[in-house]
Amino acid sequence: MCLCKCHATAQGCSLFVLLLLLAAVIPPASCRANPARNISAIFIFGDSTVDPGNNNNRLTLSKANFPPYGQDFPGGLATGRFSNGKAMGDMIASRLGVKELIPPYLGDGLQLDDLLTGVAFASGGSGYDPLTSKITKEKLRTLVGEETMTQVVSEALYFTSMGGNDLVNNYFLIPFKQDQYNLSSYVDFLISSAVNFTLQLNQMGAKRIGYFGIPPVGCSPSQIILGGHPSKECDQIRNQASELFNSKMKMEIDRLNAEQNIYGLNLAYIDFYSYLLQLTQQPEFYGFKEAAEGCCGSTLFDASIFIAYHTPCSNVLDYIYWDGFHPTEKAYRTVVDNVLRVTEEHLM
Ligand SMILES: *[C@@H]1O[C@H](CO)[C@@H](O)[C@H](O)[C@H]1NC(C)=O
Ligand SMILES: *[C@@H]1O[C@H](CO)[C@@H](O)[C@H](O)[C@H]1NC(C)=O
Ligand SMILES: *[C@@H]1O[C@H](CO)[C@@H](O)[C@H](O)[C@H]1NC(C)=O
């Protein structure tokens, strides 16, 4: 999540770029090993919850490639990841034995091997909501026709984590959205976008997709303040919006799993909401001391470029939230434990 409007084009372009890159670099099917149950590649789509630095060279306020971001990343590098350390994709890839870091697809010096083992197309501020132009279905269909590509793409594991940004920054912050939609119709619109996105991925050849639900956005420090809660309890209106999306998304995933089975599509719902909410509800149990304040501050202006070159944040291990929106690496690690459990149960 971040402070700018979403760019669903990022996803459209991402697919397009992925296919072009794969077309250019992938050897013919006969040269490759058999599709193994072992995971050979992980591709990540989504917003700043999983962006490893795709916005670094883009014109946007949603960036994190300066200190104090990355203060606990190897070498203390501010890579563009929206946290003090690694991103969830890195942790997932590492735990599954694929590689230590998932690089951004827009990163400098991307190698053939990076592409073949997975990259992240996620970028801060993006979401399912296609506000601007998107890639046409025709383009996708033409590209997906390439058998080799489809094969490679079909062996990978995919994760998407988005939607929170649409709710927090598009629905709740932009007044015209609320004139145009009520919450229920806006959620339906997001669900429809998410389903279409999934079908596009599947058309492209993706088979195994883990879907992160929207986190409890009302518990992030900035939304607690925006919601007007002096005693620091989570904002229930924003959390209910997340829950509404998540319950509908779960139903859609069940429906798609039943319907699309014939195309080998296998979707798993990842309950990001509960995994993060449980930390907020029992911080001490999970080893945290502060659930409602961000380590770098708690307002809307305590995230992204607004805290560039802020002094390093000490005691980060006490905090669930790093800045006004984004969890700390320690909080993400707990989430990832659960993600892996679901992945192993449903996608392997
Ligand atoms: C998966 O990887 C392990 C370790 O590299 C290897 O021993 C095993 O045979 C692989 N499994 C398959 C199905 O290829
Ligand atoms: C929300 O909008 C939809 C379509 O515009 C309408 O059918 C529905 O009754 C509205 N729901 C509420 C609670 O206002
Ligand atoms: C999803 O695809 C359907 C069928 O092509 C289309 O009618 C609908 O408008 C799309 N939804 C969104 C949000 O783009």
C-alpha cells in the first residue's frame, strides 16, 4: 500500500514483459528437465506488501529505496522493499529452496537465471482496479499461444497480494469513488478484476496460484489515525471492507477451483487477514510490544518518500508495523509461516 493511485497497467505490462522475456530466453522444451514437483520458479504479483523495488525508477511517490527502509536487509541496503528487511516473496522463495531473494522485474542487471527462477511484478501502489489502460485480451492470447512459454510458466508457483491499496487509497481516500460505488459494488468490481486477472494468468499457462486476502488495513497505524481512534483500536469500517472482499474472494476461489479444474488451475486462498490480525490481537504472545504504532511513525506521512532518510528505527523487533502502513520483517515472517503451510497443503 502506498500513497498514490493504483496502476493496474503495471500488471498488464508485467505479463506482457514476462512473456516477451521468456520467449527470448527459454530453451526449447526438449532441452529442459521434466516438470518436477520441486518448485523451479516463483512469480509474485501485487502491491507494496510484496514489491522488492519495481518503483525505484518510476515516477511515483510510492518508493522505499532510501534509508531507513532496508536497515535490517543484508548489507543494510535500501532496495525498494517496503519494510526494514526482506519482503514476503524473498522469505517464501528461500524457505522453498528456490533462492534467497526474488528480484524486481524492473531491477538493474537482471540475468537469465533470475527470470527462470522467478521475479516479482509487484509494485507499490498497484492493485486489481484497472484505472488506466490495460493490455488487451488479444495481445495476451497471441502471446500465450507459444507452447514453450506456457510450459515453463505452468511449472511455476504464483502469488498475488493486492487489493488493500484499492480499498484504502482508492475507495476510502478518493471521494469520487464513493459517489460512483457503494462499498459492496466497489468490492464486487475488485472481485471481478481479481477473477479476470486470475483467468488471464491461467490463460497464459499459470496453474498454481496462491491468493493473499486483503490484510486488516484498519489495524495499520495510519488507518487507525484516519479512522479517528484515540484509544488506538483498529478501524472496524476498514477491516469490515477487507473482510467483505476476502469472504467474496474465498467463494470465487472455490468456484474457480471447481470450474477451472479442467484447465489444471489450482488456487489457494491465503488468509493474510487472520495471520496479521492475530499479531495485533495478541502482540505479547508473538513477541511484540507495540501493535498500533509504526516504528517510523504512524500517520499517512510516515511512509514511503515522506520518511526518506528518517533516522534508523531502533527496537524494530518490538513493532508489528514498520511505517504507517507496512509490517516489519518480523511480522511478515509469522505471516509467511502460515503461507507456507497453506502452500504445502494446497499447491504442491
Ligand atoms: C527435488 O529436489 C531434490 C533435491 O534437489 C531431489 O533430491 C529430488 O529428486 C527432486 N524431486 C523431483 C521430483 O525432481
Ligand atoms: C449498492 O449499489 C448497487 C448498484 O449500484 C445497488 O444495487 C445496491 O442496492 C447498493 N447497496 C447499498 C447497500 O446501497
Ligand atoms: C471481467 O471480464 C468480464 C468478461 O470479459 C467483463 O464483463 C468485466 O467487465 C471484467 N471486469 C472488470 C472489472 O474489468
